[in-house]
Amino acid sequence: MKATLRYLAGIAGPSGFGSNSTAEQVTEDCSCFLPSTLTALITGASSGIGAETARVLAKRGVRVVIAARDLKKAREVRKNIQKESPNAEVVLLEIDLSSYGSVQRFCSEFLALELPLNILINNAGIFSQNLEFSEDKIELTFATNYLGHFLLTEILLDKMIETAENTGIEGRIINVSSVIHSWVKKDGFRFNDILSGKKYNGTRAYAQSKLANILHAKDIAKQLKARNARVTINAVHPGIVKTGIIRAHQGLITDSLFFIASKLLKTTSQGASTTCYVALSPKTEGISGKYFADCNESNCSSLAKDELEARKLWNNTHELLQKRLRQATI
């Protein structure tokens, strides 16, 4: 109840920010701490909170790489960013996160640019009311929201570690999750059932993918610590934001309730604030494997905290990708 009241009132937490804080506000004082060479890669930055994240990071002098499925929309985002910040460097690359092949091609194209990689923001997400499958025959929501980001992170992780070693600047990975992850119970989180879309429900599938994003962050954080790498990874809940995803959630928020619910929704700029805070704030240095909401560390579900579940998910995912990628080369 206290957390709900703090959210509704916009009361600031220990970070000095709260639910009403915008992405510009939480990064306003970061510029003086930032080196001039930061590069951030953001998936799904052609609209919504991804586009706002790209705009604000570019405004703070960060080179932004927009990884987008729709390059036409991405070009419009770049145009708007450079109109506001004429010196902003914005690189556009095409990616379809639901496709293993597309993720691999994207990574090859990005690495060929020989840019450093300081910040990786796994932001892209979809919600599908109906059961759909990726070209790799995986349920589409899980393939896009989790598996694609897992593979992207796996391929680019060494680049991030190398950049941190060469520059002395901590690398940061942010997985955009959702509070809806807490709706998933352990007996409803079976890897093979999720892949096949068994007894599909759109809201449940979305929640499962968001839980996977947090578990991914938990396990990679342990791996990075074991490697003594100067790279952190955290998960964030942006809040319930007025974006295309929430409009697609007809099973979650019906038309009759949408007007009332919209009064509690965050603006896009408020929704991007936690991602931008974790990406740039000096206060988050060294923090890894945590879950943030409203620009403060927060509690995730007990299942999302389960280290054994996180390891099991990583092993299952790694095995699946290795098998599929081997098949693709035969």
C-alpha cells in the first residue's frame, strides 16, 4: 500500500527521483560525469520509450545506435533527435529480434563498425493477443522479448567487456522488464511449454517473457562477477506507459477501463526515466543483478530472485540456441 501511495503521489525515493520523474530530469546532472565517448545500443528505439531513451541519451552527448525492425520509423526518430541536438551521432541498423539469423547479421554489422560499446539497452518488446510463431518456430512474444535479447547480449558481451577494459569506463546492460512478471508462478514457467505456446494466453506470454528478462539479468550478473568484468546488468520496470504495447493489451485493460487506467499511466518521458537513470547515473555504479522501478532499487517476485531458476533458464536457453544455430549451418 505504501508503495502504491508513493507511486500515485510521485514521492521521491532514495535516489531523489520517483514515478513522476522524467528521463531528462534524472539525467540532467549526469552530463558533468560522462566521458565524451560513450556509445549506447538501444533495441526498439523507433518508437515509445525506446525512442525517448535514444533522444535523451543523445541530448546528453552519448552516441546512439538504434537497432530497429522498421528503419523508416528509425530514420524519423534520428531526424527528430538531430533537429533537437544537431551534433548528435545516431547510427541506424536493422534487426528483427525474433529471428536468430537477423540478430547474428546485426551483430556482424555492428562489430564491423569497430565502435566501442558502453551501454546495451534491451528495450524492444511486443505483445500479441493471438498465438504467433517466429521464423525459427518459437512463440513470437518469447522469441522477441527474451530469446533475441539473450542472443544479442551473448554475442556482444565480449565487446562490452573489452570496451570497459580499454576505457576504464563501466559498461552497463539494462533489460527492460515489467512488474507484470510477478503474475507468473513457478508451475506456469515451463521452458518447452513457453516455446511451443501451449495453452496460449497473450498476457501470460508477455509476463513470462518479462520474468525471463529479470532472470537473465540475475544470471549474467553472476557470470560477469565471476569474470571480474567491469560490466553491470540490471532489469528495470518502466511503469505502465501510454505506448502501443498497452493499447494492444485488450486482455489486460479493456476499452471500458482504459480511460480510467490512463489517468494512472506514465507519460513516455516518465517511462524512459528508469532506463536512463540506470544507464547514466553515477549512483548506480557497481550495482548489478538488481531490479529497478521509478528510478530506485525495488523488489521483484520471489521467482525472479530464484538463482537456481535463473541458472536453469540460462542453461535451457543456451542449449536451445546452440542447437538451432548448429542446424542453421548444416
